[in-house]
Amino acid sequence: MALSTYDQQFLNEEQKKKIQAFTQAWNQARARGDKAGMEAAHAAAERVRAEADYSGTRDGSGFVELGSRAGSGTSGQEANGQVSVKDGYTPAQLPGYRAGTDQVNRVYDAAQKAREAELRGAFEESDAAIRQEMRSVPGVYQEQKNAAAALSEQSGRNFREYASAAGLASGAGGQAELARANQLQADLNSLGRQEAEAATKLMDSLTQLKVRYRNDLAQAVAQGEFERAEALLAEYRKEEESRVSTAREQADEDYRSYESQVKAQSESYERARRRAETLAEFGDFSGYRALGYTDSEIRTMYDAWRAKNDDLAARMGL
């Protein structure tokens, strides 16, 4: 299926380029054994030729005038006297499946936002709880320090009362007071270390929470994109499968139209031929003009008929 003599004669340059492109597509389809693709390429080429009012027939090299520009004249003839076809099957332009990528992206964008909002909400709730606990640590340990100091002071008063009642020397009281002060300081230092450890532990928990949140967020994004990619791939596969099946069905539609037009053209041509032959019996050869005969050819036919009839008349003595 390449540029035929008729393609060269009747098509413009743009149409010729289209025919060459469809020829290449036909050859590629043939190389891979794709009959549907070959039919689709041929049908596309035929549509280009139909713009110039003819068909290249089954292999693209022939010529059958379609007569789509036929007027309202009788006997299926155009104003220029050529046989034309007024009626024929019009192929349906079959729609194909279009990948719903926009819809898929909207669905997965919404799902991604919802998942991110869920993770962010959980993180903020835990973050707030940890920070609240961190703010309460100094107060908790301050209460314990106050309690330790009060207990130490009470213990000192009790010892002083006991020492006074027992008549103990002031040296014993001084040693006891020193021991009590040392114990209080040791208790306060211990509570201070516990407070620092609690604050450090809570800070570590806050850091780990942030790390988990970032990891969960990254995993959610990756999983969402993977699922999105799978959904988009499924849509593209549907579109590709539809393209193949639609091309096959469209080729059937186009070839049905082509057969209908060829049949109608043949019938129209046969009617014009019988009419021309009938008129020719009476010396009117104008009907052959509708069959594509030139004026010179028609004149030759007429001269032959005239010579034959003159000779017959001479032999009959007319």
C-alpha cells in the first residue's frame, strides 16, 4: 500500500504525506502479524482518498470513484458526466476508552492528604502529652524537695526537744544538726538527679516521637505513590487494550462502508453502461461520457458506427 498513480494525480501534498505515513503503519503492522492494525491503516488511507472522491480498492493501487460530490441529477451522474454514488453505508466513528488519570490522581491525592492528616493528628496529640508531662516535672520534684526539707526540719525540732529534756551537751546537738543537714542535702541532690533523669527521658521520648512521625509519613507517601502507580498503570492498560479492540472494530466498520460504496459504484456504473449501449444503438454515444470516455474516443466510436451503418445502407441500396 503505497502512493499509486491515482494518489499522485488526485491528492495534494498533505494528503500524500498522510498516505505515506499510513503505508508505513501498514508495513509495521504486517511485520508483526497484526491484521487488525493493517486493516486500520488501510481504512485510514481510504478515508484520505475519499477526500479526493475515490477509493484505492482493497490494496490501495486501484481506482473507483466514490461520487460523494454527486448532485441531484438522474441516473447517478455528476454534472461533469462521471458516474457517481449517492448512497452507501456511513461508518460509525467508534469511541475508545480514555485512561481516567485525572480521576485516579484526585482519589489518591485525597487519600494521601487524609493519611497525612491522621498521622499529623496522632503526632500532635502525643507531642502535646509529652510536653505537658515535661512541664509538670519541676513541680512534682519541687513538692518532694519541700517535703524532704519539712521532714528534716521536723526531725531537727524533735531532736532539740529531746536533747533539752535529756540534758545533753551542746556538742551532741551540734553533731546531730550537722548530720541532719548533710542528710537533707543528700536527699535534695538525689531528687535533683531524679528530676534531671525524668526530664531527659521525656526529651528522648519527644525525639523518638518525631523520628517515628517522619518515618511513618515517608512510608505512607511511598505506599500511596506505589498504589497510585498501580492504579494509573491499570488505566493505561485499559486504554491500550481499548485502542487495539477499537481499531479492529473501526476497521470492520470502515471496510463495511468501503464494500458498500464499491457495490453501489459497480451498480451505478452498470446502469450507466447499459444506458450508453442502448443510446449507442441509435447513434447517440454521449452516454459513454459518464463512463469516463474522452470526446476523442466517443467520436471514434461514432465514426465507426456511422461507417458501419453507411456500408449497410449501401449494400441494401438505400
